[in-house]
Amino acid sequence: MVDVQRGLRALILFAAIACLAAPVARAAEPIRLVERASNEHVLDLGAHGDSLGDLLVFANPLYDAANAKALGTSNGSCVRTVVGKRWQCAWTMTLATGQLQIGGEYPDEGDADFAITGGTGRYAGARGTLHVHARDAGHTSYDFIVSLL
């Protein structure tokens, strides 16, 4: 019995040392993109005007951080959940190396952080956040900062 306990302690100590010696995984550098809001439409599905249940649909191009080179697309929809304040959104960002699935709340004013809930290709199993910031008062383009875990 004493030998079994000693063996178990040795195994636990070995596992602890192995965990401490293992390299720490570091998150990749953020991916910086610009979305040009050139193809968006609000479908007025509820009461006339801004109302619960209205639908925003979009299929916008994505560019590099310099807003010069086309890199992919951002396609999805948002449902109005709080009139005049916020939407609930889900969409797919498609790049040459794969897709990212995005979801979360989008406020009418200010920046937003969305969950990255998965992906394909290079981004298979992706998790992380997408930070969105309007580049101008007219909301004609957005800075996208993708931070993968």
C-alpha cells in the first residue's frame, strides 16, 4: 500500500512539473480589417418605422487595415430588440483562409464587442472577440479588430 501511495505521489508531482514546464500558448496578433457598409438594408417588419422585430441585412466588403485591398466579405443580419438602442446580430466573415462566425448585441451608439463562436479553414474551432468601431459619424465604414484566443 505504501508503494502505491508513493507511486501515486510521484505521478502527481511529475504531472505538476510537466504542466509548469509546458510552453504557454499565446494569442495570435489581432487581425485588423475595415468593413465598408455599402450594401445594407433595413426591412421594416413591425410597426411603421423603427420597431421591435425589424431586420437589418447586409453583405459588405472587407478590406485591409489601410482600407485599400479587398480581403473578403461580411454577410449577415441583425434583429431590432430594443427600439432606438440595440440589435441582436449574427453573421459570417469570409476571408481567403476561412470563415469566422460572429454574434452578439450591437448598440445604436458606441463601439461593440462580439463573440467569435467558430470558424472554418484556418479558423476552424475559433474563439475570441470582434471589436467594432465606426470610422465616421455616418457609419459608412467600420474598424474590425479580430482577437482570437
